[in-house]
Amino acid sequence: MDIKGKIKEILNSIPDDVQLVAVSKTKPVEDILEAYDIGIRNFGENKVQELVDKYEKLPKDIKWHLIGALQMNKVKYIVGKVSLIHSLSSIKLLEKIELEYGKKNITADVLIQINIGRESSKSGILEEELDQLIEAVEKCKNIKVKGIMVIIPKGNDEENRYYFRRTYDIFKTLKNSNYKNITMEILSMGMTHDYKIAIEEGSNLIRIGTGIFGAR
């Protein structure tokens, strides 16, 4: 099945209120244009340099999502180019985003990445660090937190469901709280192999790469 066929199949399998981000990392511009031609406007990249390169070459109505770990020295390159940063993972990174976006008086929309499986190989804050990060977010002028993102540990359906459910509980608790710079609108969880379970457990944004563009 070609890229357009795969996208149609995915869109037919998800509710209308779930946003699909096509993860185009390492994929050529031609593949992205094929997805674009069928109406996809949200694309996800892992690396800042690759995102910036594609930003320059592709239509300007594309909404770019930075889903990979964001290095401090790369923040300045994405100001004004990224629709949503999925990987806010520390107070230091928060302060750097605030500084760089503040220079251009632009607001950064971000998601807090939680390391829900407490894996040393993955970035993201731990649950017990959340309150401290939220306190810091509330002092910002150029950052709006729009929700949460997780990359769960590899596991079977039951294990996946457990982590998605735990993340949703955190999301719901924050959604029911009153903040100045935080609104829980987006729960970014679920990828090619587990997005259907993620949606069942409350996800409203899924990140699919292999399921659209094939293996890397």
C-alpha cells in the first residue's frame, strides 16, 4: 500500500477529534509531499537540523512538531518555525525556550514530556518532578503548556494500556486544576504499533511514522 492508502486507512480507523501527526524523520521531501497532497498538515521531526531544512523546502502551511529531545543549543533555530514542541523535559530547557522565544516576543506552545516508564534511555521528567516544573512554567511569559507527551516502554497490549492509563490520570488531574500558563488540551501518546490502545485510553494526538512512510 502506498503512503496515501496508509493514511486513508489510519484516518478511517481513528475518531475525528484525534489529531494525526505524520512522523517524517529521515524521510525525503517527496514522501512528505505525498502525504501533504492527501491533506496531512501536521508532521513530526526528531532533529532540529532536519526540521529546519524541511521547513525551508516545503509549503508554509505545514505545522511542524518537534517530537525528539531538544538540545539547549538548538532552541534558537526553531523559534517561529515549530507549531508544537512535544519534548519539554527540564526546568533548564524551559528557561532556554523562554529566553529564545522572548527575544522575538513569540509564544512557544509546548507539551511536557513525562518519562512514565522511568527508563534511563528516554528523556522526560519523572512524575515527582512535575510540580516543580509547573511552578517554573507559571513564571514564564513566552511559554504555554498545552498538554503532555509520553513514549512508553516497549511491552504487550496490557502493559501499554497500564502506562497510557497512568498518563491519562496525570493529564486529567492537571486539566481539573487552575493554571495561568497551562491548559491540558493535548495528550500526545500512541505510535504505529499501539495507537489504537492509546486512543482507547484517552489520547487525542497520535504520532505515526512507520505506519505511514514504512520502515526507516
